[in-house]
Amino acid sequence: MKLILPGFIILLIGGFFVWKTVIHKTDISGAPPYLVDDNPPDDWQLDRYAYLRDWKRPEGPAKVALQVGHWKNDEVPEELERLRGNTGSFGGGKAEWEVAYAIARQTASILEEKGVGVELLPATVPLGYWADVFVSIHADGNTNSAVSGFKAAAPRRDMAGNANKLLSLVEEAYQTATNLPKDPNVSRNMRGYYAFAWWRYDHAVHPMTASIILETGFLTNPADRAIIVARPDLAAKGIAEGVIAYLSSANIF
Ligand SMILES: [Zn+2]
């Protein structure tokens, strides 16, 4: 009888560590960075970025960058070192980057057919990279397989002032094409996503790039997988149509 209480305490402590290492770890498979203060500087408008007031879009056809989330994660530079182990979510026998890659490839072919220049980017964004549109493509994960839906976010600092327009047009087109529910749980991490946190990283898009991150659905949910894994063409159609709508609205296309 005397062993019951200590035994119970050991079980509790053990359970906590299992939760910490296994469950909690897979729970944060959304957008990096995690638990880092990514606040932009307060003086961002005043001096450091004053040169952007005279910024003009480079001549040329519409240019769209599609980032494949977690692709070539092991090649990120020093400043993003902590992302190296972040391989993203996993489900249905697929790693997140594979699912994002298939969707990005198909989105690219739709856009290219329409005459839009497209570049597929890995986890590392080239220094000061500019495009008319930057969409980072991801797939979510959760320990609860019932959790479903897509979500997208624009940067906390939107220097060009057009990311929210891109966001709403892609959200609308993506929902129409995939019929997936919209997950309202957009996190602070998503809005400070490293690839468009130009106020913090060198390997981030140029501040005048209209940028969003899109979690296309949950790889851990069967209904979501039926779209993002089995029908990447539908996901691609949604993204491409949203991007085209944005480019048209901005008179770039
Ligand atoms: Zn991801």
C-alpha cells in the first residue's frame, strides 16, 4: 500500500515527459518560427526602410514565388539554424514538404500556362528576394486527427500594403476550389513567418513583396488528405486562381 503514492507520482512525472516530448512536439508542426520574439522594430517606417518610399516595381512580366514549406530544410543558413530539425507534419505516408511540393508544382504549371513567371523556392529564400507575389505552401498537423481545415496569414508588417488583399483573394479561391473548412486558429507564429519577416532575417523576401503563408489543410485528417494528398490539382487551382485575381486587381496581369 505504501508504494501506491510514490508510484502514482512517478507515473505522473513520466506522463508529463511523454507529453512534452512526443505529443507537444508534434503539436507545433505549424508555421515556424516557434517561441521567438519576432516583433519588428518600432522605427521601421522612419529610418531603416525610408528608401522604400521611392521603390518602383522592376519592369517585366508578373513574377510569382511559391515556397515549398520545409523543402531542403537541412540547407538553411546560419540565421535560420533552429529550423533545421523542423521537418513539418506527416500523414498518410507523406512528409509535409512532399505534399507542398506537389501542390506547388501544379500551381506553377497553371500560372505558367497563363504567362506568369513562377519560381519554386525551398525553405531558404534568397537574400532580399523580390516577387509580385510570395505564397508559402504548407500542410498542418495535429495530434487530434479530427482537426481539419485550411488557414492563411499575412505578415505582421506589410510594407507594400497589399498582402491582405492577396490573402483574402487566395482564401476565397482556395475554399471554392477545395471545399475545405476554414480553420480560424491563425497563430502569431504564422504572421511572423521567417520567410517574410524581412525585419528580422536577411534570407527573407523583399519588403515590397506581397506575401502570405497558406496551411493547405491537415495532413493528420483523412478528409483533408483526400484533397491535399489525393487531389493536389484542386488545391493548386485554388491557389492559382487567387493569385491571378490578385495580379489582375493590381494591374500586373
Ligand atoms: Zn509547415
